[in-house]
Amino acid sequence: EPEVTQTPSHQVTQMGQEVILRCVPISNHLYFYWYRQILGQKVEFLVSFYNNEISEKSEIFDDQFSVERPDGSNFTLKIRSTKLEDSAMYFCASLFVAGGETQYFGPGTRLLVL
Amino acid sequence: SQQGEEDPQALSIQEGENATMNCSYKTSINNLQWYRQNSGRGLVHLILIRSNEREKHSGRLRVTLDTSKKSSSLLITASRAADTASYFCATTRSQGNLIFGKGTKLSVKP
């Protein structure tokens, strides 16, 4: 069964460093998402991406964040200058068609900012 | 406004018992989904119910949706220790992004 994959599974970084989280969505899916989950809290939407551009973003997704689909398979989330409060689990998800279908989540990347 | 508020926040039952979790939301929806998350792991999609559906079954799962009350429930029948996890409801926005609730932490004791 096709699945969303994410790398790395864990990343530890120093405050102020840039990190890039990678995702490979399901191959025929058209919509891509990033979510984050701070430890013990709910999953929060960050950004959605369709047709090579951001379609919606939350207030969490400030100028420190960017997303890219550099080729036909990868979908990346970049945090330019990490803060302590960026420590969280980051989930990528993909969807074939917006509006009523199941969103498939990757296993997540656990980011720890020291 | 927050969407998808689940209750209870935590639920502890014995294996074999049924578990019922509830979810309320505030705005109109196209569909509502339930996800499961084992501790520290990814989200697994369980079931989707559309706004024009009232009840849906999948194996030991039964989901109801009451759009007049803006609420949904997830029933897991004959629970097993392996059902121990957090369960989240999520509503879908127009671009497909999901708004999650805080979740119910279910513990099934063998």
C-alpha cells in the first residue's frame, strides 16, 4: 500500500540553525500539508500546498518557515532559524483531491531544538 | 475558534468493554474524520463520515454524526489492549487542511 514517508525520523539542532524536513508524499496525490504537534498537545495545521504554491497557511507559519517541492517527489519544510519553541513532531500529509477524501500522514519527524 | 473538541480527555477501561469518545465542533463541515495516534507515533486514519451521513461502521468502529448538534462520537466495541492510543477527531477545511481536537487518551487494561 502506498505511504507517505518522512526523513529524518529524529533531528536535534541548536537554536538559530536551519533545518530542512523532508517528505515524500503518495505519488498521485495533488495536495500536500505540514502539521506540527508540540509534546502533549494537539496537532496543528501549518501549511497546505497545491499546484506548486502555498494555498493556505496558519498564523504559526511565519517568515521563518518555507515549503518547497523541488522535484516531482519531495516536499520539504524549512525552518530558517530555529527557536526552542519549534521543538515538536512535524507531520507531512498528502491528499488526492481536496474536499472529502482521506488525508494520509507520514510517521513524523521529531525535532528537538536545544 | 477551535474545532473538534473531544471528551473525555482520558478514558480507562477493561479489555472487552466498549469505549465511547465524543467530539464537538463549531462551524459547518464537509466531513469529519477520526484518527488514531499511538504514543509518539504518526496519525492513522480510522474513518471519515460526510456531512450527509449519520452513521458509519468499520470493523469494531462505529461513528455517528449529528450536524444539528455539531457533534460526533466514536465507539470502539470489544476493546483490546492494542486499542490503547490517543484518538482525535478532525474537521476538514476548504483546502483540505484538517483542524484537530485535543484528543482522547484511551487506555485499555488487559
